[in-house]
Amino acid sequence: MGTVLSISPASKKASIMDTEGAGDGIKNDKSLKRHSMFVSLSWKKLVSTSAKKSAKKVTPNPMPARELPSSQVAQLNSENIRKTHQTEEKKPKAPIPVPVPTVPTQNNENVRLSTVQKQPSSLSLVSPRRIVIQASTGELLRCLGDFMCRRCYKLKELNSGEVILWFRNIDRTLLLQGWQDQGFITPANVVFVYLLCEDTIEDSIGSPSELQGTFQTCLYLAYSYMGNEISYPLKPFMIEANKDVFWETSLRIINRLSAKMLQLNADPHFFTEVFQDLKNQRDTGEANLDR
């Protein structure tokens, strides 16, 4: 009493084929897995091998140093020394100083130049000595008065004190009337007045009034050029005897002495020469009496 199942041969064969197909599929899957594993392992091995080769190329192992024989070392040293000398010879050399010739000296009627030889000395080269001249304002005024008396020798009664008084009276008048804040009479201004008088005052003057008019015209130009104020009045400088020729004398002085007036202020050497010339105008006889 049981149930009998019957299977036909065709179905059995089909089932067997299905079973074998499934088995082949499993085998194929296993073979694929194994093949992929082998591929991945072989790729990793190639990568590691290439990295090792590149590392070997970047940092190669140094070759052991080979010792050279002593004869070859000496030859290399001599070649290095020769190349060093050739390099130094190619470098530009400093210019050789040219000897400075001295003043030509005559020897056997032939002029030769001798070179300057530096001698050991503690003395250094210095500029030419500067001439320093000192004089007070009163001394320079006295020199100016002596010059006027010597130039106008026809005026027997003229003395240097009278000329100085003309100068001081004008300066005092300008101070009292408020035309200037400080006195004009200084050593430099006295030298300037002497420059004008030395060219303007002539020995042909025959009267004290003519001399006073010409002298005060020189003073007016000196005040106008060297004074501290913008302008000065004419009245203190002009006298009745010289009124007609005042401007003529002024223009003549300007035309002849403009260059020297500018040079006196610009050139210290020229000022020193005029200063020394004025100081030499002092009467030697009176100077000895003062001493």
C-alpha cells in the first residue's frame, strides 16, 4: 500500500543534464574566481617590481673608488696648477699709475721731465696759505683819511681827521633821522668806500668843498649798494657846491666801477688785495708817532 512514483527515461536524462549543467556552471565560476585572483596577484607583483626598478635607477649604488697611482696624481695636480695660472692671466689687471712729471729742468740744453718720487715724510699736502689781515674800523678810517690827504696834495690845510668827520656826520645824521637802524661804518664798508674813492678822487681837486662833494657822492653810492636799507635820502650827501655835478659823478662812477663793485663782494682774493692796499695808505710818520 504505497505510492509509486515513476520517472520516464527522458525526464531522467533531462534532469541529469540539468544537474551536469549546474555543476559545470559552478566549475566555471570557480575557475573564473581563481583566474581573477591570479590576475590581481600578478598585477600587484608587476607594480612592486617596477617600483623597485625605478628606485634602483634613482639611487644607484655608488661604485667603489678606484685608487690612482702616484704618478697619475702628480700629473693631475700639475695640470690643475697650469689651468689656474692661465685663468689668472686672463683676468683684467689694475691700471698702473702713470708718474706725474715735475717742472721741466734744463740739462745740457735739453729739457727732460723727471718723475715724482714719493719720499717718506710726515708732512701732508696742504692748500696755499691764506693771508689773514686784521684791522679795526678806526684804523681803516685813518688810512682812508691819509689816502685823501696824500692824493689831494694841493689842499695844504686838509687833514685825515676832517675826512673822517665828514663820514661820521653823515652816518650819525641817518641814524638820528631814522633812515637806518644801525651804523654803516664797518671795516668791509670802509674798504668799499676806498675802492670808489681811489678811482674817483683826482689830484687836480683844488678846493675842500669840491673834495667834500665828490667824497660824499662816493658815500651815497656805497650806502645805496652796501647799506641795510632799501633807499637813502639825498640831502645828507649833497652839498650846494656839488649839486649840479652830483648825478653826473654818480653815473660816471657806476659806468666805470660796476664790475669791480660786484667783484669785491664775490671774490675774496680781490677783497683782500683792496683791503691790503687801504691798510698800506697809512702815513708811516704818523704811525710811528702813535706807537
